[in-house]
Amino acid sequence: MNATRFFYLLMLLASIITTTNAQSKYFTRTGTVIFDAEGKLDDIEEIKAKNTSATCVLDAATGQMEWAVTMSKFAFANSLMQKHFNENYVESEKYPKASFKGKINDISKVNFDKDGTYPVGVTGTMTLHGVTKEVNVKGVITVEKGKILVNSGFDIPLKDYKIDIPTVVFVKIAESAKVTVSAALEILNGK
């Protein structure tokens, strides 16, 4: 093989590798995070909020995953509750974002080229209210017609993230919030 053919072969191989790597990254800015901290009394107004502007990036080749959530974008049914959430509990001016950085442990079990549902475990660090903690959660990746759907549900003990619940409202607010995350990811096109 002459040097020119070898050079073109290397260029072709590099092009294929670059294309494959570019297609292995998935992204969204419209992920959903639901926060539910309803307390012990059933007759009290629900303490539940939804945020539909979470950002998520997933590298399907390595399993690396990152989430970012703007805390002030959680919407409550009660505007006073939303104000208390931002000012008194998560202090969203001081700590504007929550984030997760981690890895899907068993990424080799997910076939991103074949429609199907794949249970996964995820390990990483979550930062909320200025506190970073190790987390391990279960989730599901669904591959459907070229889209990647990710879903998970887990509990966050509020005291672990230094979110104090005043004694006056202790029965209204749960000690652990139930968090549900979901997102439809599309191929990141490098733009």
C-alpha cells in the first residue's frame, strides 16, 4: 500500500470514529424533574413542584451523564409555597442550580441502536443547596425510534442537604422528598 492510500485510509477511519463519537452523545434542555415533599398530614395542601427545563447530557459510549436544574424554575400550584421554597428552603438566589454528575454503571447492557427498555444503575454526585453527596439510584433507559428516554425516581433526605424544616411546619413537609426525573434525549449535533 502506498503512502497516499494509507493516508486516505487513516482519514476515512478518523472520520468514521469522529462521526460515531458525535452520535453517541445525547442531550435535552427540556427534562422534567418533579419534587414531592408532602408531609404526614393528608388534609394539608400538597407540597409538589414541577420543573420542565432541566438540562441533561448523556455520553452513550462511556455512560457519563450530567444534569443541571435551575431551582427557581420549579412551579408550585400555590405561589406562596413557591416563594417559601425559593427563599427559605433551597435559597435559590444563593444556590441557583442543583446538579448531578455521574455514570451509568452497566452501560454495556444498553443497546442504543435497538428499541427496548433497559434497567440501569447510576452512581455519581448530586449537589443541592451547596452540599455535594454521593448517590446511587436505579433508572430505566428506553430506546424508541432513535430517541433515548431516561427515567428515575429516588428520595432525597432534606437534612442531608442542609435544608431545614421549621418545627411549625414539620408535619406538613416530609423529611425526604420524592424526586422523579425524566427526559427525552436527542443526538447532540455539536451546535
